[in-house]
Amino acid sequence: MSEELWQILLKALPQILKAGIQMTIPLTLLSFVTALVIAVIAALIQYAKVPVLKQIMQFYVWLIRGTPLLVQLMIIFYGLPMVGIHADPFWAAWAGFSFCEGAYMAEALRGCLEGVPEGQKEAGLCVGMSFGQIMWHIVLPQAFRTAFPSLSNSLISLVKDTSLAANITVVEMFMTTQRIAGRTYQFFALYIEVALVYLLFCTVISFIQHRVEKYLGRYDRKDGE
């Protein structure tokens, strides 16, 4: 590798990391939190079999899971302005990622909710707990514990999916790399560099995930004793 290429990569790295810290990470975290709220609401509505709302949530999950995320982003950013709805690129990306991940996470949570034994819910009713209390104190804690690996994987996927925001002019890590590559013509080396940065971010999340899973595993064993 030539010295000139090394210099390009060394100069590009701080710019890529800056875009990651200022744009990619905030976009990921904000979208994930919003998606989690959407997922909990959608999963609870389906679990409780709320009339009409259950069908609406099922349609939402079907629609989002059946269409590409990139197409959804394009509709939000380029399509909605045609009907008078305008959004900043960052917020358009946030909306797209939130609704997309929310649909996938809703299905994971719904399955975990349904996996909680009926006997525990019946026991809650026997001691005079309301439906809301049963969900908050009995069902949701167990469901979240079971769904944690799946939710963590969604967060990792979301970190990588933020690269799609470059298509709607969000200046995150990938677009920053594209701009540098466009000036230097070192596409191959720079794309490998940004891939390694994404890998670093995802590795940190995976490390945290494994630590938390070990902690939850010990918690489960204590419950079983």
C-alpha cells in the first residue's frame, strides 16, 4: 500500500468517526428507542386482541415487513413532499427506521408475550391484579428477558441499516466516505475502512449484549432455584 493511500485513509478516519458519533449513533439510538415503543404498543394490542386495532397493527406489520426499507425511505423523503408533507433528511430517516424496525420487533415481542405461561396470568387474577398490573409486573418482564437477544440483533442491524440514509442525503458515515472517495478515487480502500468502523460499532454492541445475556442467565437460574 502506497504512502499516499495511507495518508488518505488516516485523514479520512477522523471524518468517518466524527460522522458516526454525530449522526450514525444518534440516528441509531433514537430510531431504536422509538421502534421499541412502537413494538410494545403493537405487540400488546395484538396480544390483548383489541378489536379493530389488532387488525390495523397486523396490516402495519404485514405492509412494513413486505416492502424494502430503502423504498420506504424514498417514499417518506421524496414521495410525501408531493402531498405537502416535508421532513428534514434526519427526521425522514428516523421515521423510516423507526417504523421498519418497530414492525420486526413487534413480532418478536408478540411471540415472547404469548410464550409466558397462562398459569402465571391466572395466578395474578386470583390475587386481584388487574390486566395492566399483570402485564407490567408479570408478563412484560419475562417477555423482555426472552426477547432481549432478538432486540439486540435488531439494534445491530439498525446500525448497519443507517448506511441507507445516505440515499436521502443524510450525511452519516457512508455518505461521508462516498464524498471522500469521490475526491480521491480510492473507493475500494475507503469502503473497506468504513466497513471496519461499522464492524467496530457492532462488535461493541455484541460485547454488551453477551454481558447482559450472562447477567440475565444468572437471574433466570436464581428464579428457578
